[in-house]
Amino acid sequence: MFEGFEGIPVNWHKQIINLLAERIVVVDHKGIILYINEAYCEFLGTTVKDALHRQVQDVIENSRMHIVAQTGQKELAALHPINGSEMIANRFPIIEDGKIVGAVGTVMFRTPDEWQMYKTKIQGLVEELKYYKTKVEKELKSKYHFNHLIGNSPAFAATKKLAERISESNSSVLLIGESGTGKELFAHAIHNSSMRASLPFVAINCASIPEHLLESELFGYEDGAFTGAKKGGKKGQFEIANNGTLFLDEIGDMPLSMQSKLLRVLQEKEVQRVGGQRSIAVDVRIIAATHRELEALVEEGKFRQDLYYRLNVIKIDIPPLRERKEDIPLISQNLLKKLEKRFYRKGIVLSSYVEERLMQHSWPGNIRELENVLERSINVLDGKTIEVAHLPLYLRDIEMDNNYAPADNPSNTQMALKQELQISSLKEILAKAEKEAILNALHITNGNKQEAAKVLKIGKTSFYEKCKLYAIK
């Protein structure tokens, strides 16, 4: 019966069958047992010697093996009552030269408890897989629409209108704007209004990934491409974003060596994984963003001119907050609603005096800085109205004209000024000076954070932490 096991020692056959199927029985076309393994006999309370060459129904209670050996109809996952419980059994006919010559049966689970345990394990894995699948799909969906872009000023309205108009195109988009102006929100909104809205939206920050990792992150790598490479390889962001949109944030910080590789992908519409030999076709719409002057970088030889033209098919300049100050009250209301959910608060408003203070500030950190200011204010707020005393020190120190003091409520102004004098501390004064020094260093180095850190003679890590603290990107 072991013909066909060429190359395998005969004394292995019995052990292999026992390992592959814990309980197995083989009968001829008359239902006579030709083979039964020890595991099955142990469950039945008999021995192999006593079971062999007997009718199967005399050895196995409620057996249907003789029926399958006659009809040739297989029975899968059938309930088999035996020894006071139910097993899960599979029965298959054995056919030779077109004739039914016998049948083979296996028992998958001796008891319903074993089946339930197996089902529980499988169900757990299915649920876990479903969770991670949903999580990945959610992460690859764009989060914002054009209604999330707040502002009615002429400059912002024109920018928003242009972005809406070009959304349905497949052409590359270059978003230009200072840090914190909402470039990523525009990228999300453009994708969500495009024909690719139901497909992946993948965002990658070119400045936050070390140069030696950027290539594998963008293009992926094959199994064994380098020490520590994931077994089986890994898809790059281009492959993940296939048929969708790839948002390349801070494209101006991409190393020159990577720019040439990116250009090739955009031209050929195919990628080659690190360590791979084959090319993989990709259809991706590129939305790039930067706070840098790319034209100046091109002139300095720090950015490829051909890549610049490839990205700069549709250019959208996002105005900074200082150029649309009339939008500040509306943006503040929107941000407060967002922050209320985070802090489990309701009905928070700005006093008219605070509104005027916000309108007077130049906002070098733009909307991100405004959100940071409002979050700081809520943290120290007892009631529901944000007063001057709740603002950071550098905003409380803005010199205001008397015209800005609400005439109908002078007592509130005096009280706020009194409170701010009480709250002011050396720590806040130092914080203000530190932030101004960082902003000045960035201005001198044209936004280059590494150079700015050198100017201030502090470590790069410390510099980045302080930028995060003061909402400076």
C-alpha cells in the first residue's frame, strides 16, 4: 500500500502517516480494515492487531467508511458520534483504474471541545487580520476635504478655488508655503476630490527619513538586499500608493542622489526595488510640498532643474497667516472646536481683547503656531473665556494701541493686565527669548535647521525638540 513513496525508507511510512494525520483508517471496497493507526486505536480502546481485517462498522461506532467505499461519494467535515461525543471526520474514496477499491478516513477533532478550541484560535487570527487590514486601509485614506480648509480672505479663497479646480487632473502638483500653512491638508483635500479618492493616499516626509533609508522607503527592497532586510522583502511607498496619490512633503530637503532616482521613476512610471532586478510598473499621482524656494535651490545646484520642472506642472502658493489675518477669528473658532473634543470641554470662546492680540501677531509658525497657542491657553483656563492672561508671554507682551481696548469693558482689560503681571515668570521670559533666537537663526540660514543649530551652537536633536516645543517647523 506504500507504493509511490519512492526514495523514502519503508520504516518511515508508518511514522509519516501518524504525524500527518493523528487518526486514520483505510478500508477496502467491502469495508474491511486494511490499515488503522495506533492513535485511532487508542481512542477507540482497542489495538491495531485486534482491529485489522475486521469490518469497519464492528470496530468504529457509527462508521460510514463502508458506505463511502461503495458509493464513491466523499464526505467532508462530517459529524461522527462516537464514544458519547462527536468527532469531525473526513472520508474519501480510493479509486484505481477508474474503479472504487476502498476508502480512507481521518478524524480531525476527537471532541466538540477540540473543534471549538481550533475555531477559537482561527477566529482570533481572522479578527486580528481584519483589525490590521482595517487599520492599514484607514491609514492609507486621506483625512481632509476642502471644507476643512478654513478662510474667506481673497488670497486664501483664490488658492482654495485653484486647488479644487485642478483636483480632477492627474498632473503633478507643487504646494509652496511656509511651515504650518496647511500644505498637507491641501494635499489630502486634492486627493479626496480626485478620481483617485477611493484609492491609497500615502504621505512621506522627505526631511524626516535618513538619506540611507530613503531609497528603500520609497522604492522598497528585495529579500536579503542588505543586513537586517525583512524576510521576503518589502514594498516601497510607490508600490503602496499605486493607482492613488503619493504626497512627498519637504521635497526641497531630498538629497541630490535621490532626486535623480525619483526623476527616473516619474519619467518611466516604474520602480526597481533595492537589490532587485525587475522593474515594477506604477501609476501614481505626485503631490509635492516644500517651504523652501526651489528656484533658488536650482540656481545653487542643490535641486535638479529637470525634477523641478517635472514636479512644477501645477504650482499652488499657500498664503501665510500674516497675509490673511482676517481669517484668524474663523480659524480660531474652528481650532477651539477641535481642541474642545481633545480636552472634553465645551463652549470655549476668545475675549475680544484676545482676538485683537491674535490679529496683531505676525505668526511665523502660521496655523500650527495658532493651534499651539490656543492649546496652551486651554491648559491654564478655568472658565470658558480665554483672556490675555491665558496667552503665552510673547503674545501678552505685544504693545497694543488704546483703540484695541474694548470701551464697553475696561475692567476686564485692567484685570487681564493685572493677571498677566502676576503670571509672568522668568521661565516664560526665557522661553520667549529662546523662540526668537531660533526664528532668527532659521531666517539667517534660509530655513536650514542643521545650519541654524550650528549658528546657535546647540545639538541637532536639542534644536528639533525646541522647534517642536515652540511649534516651529
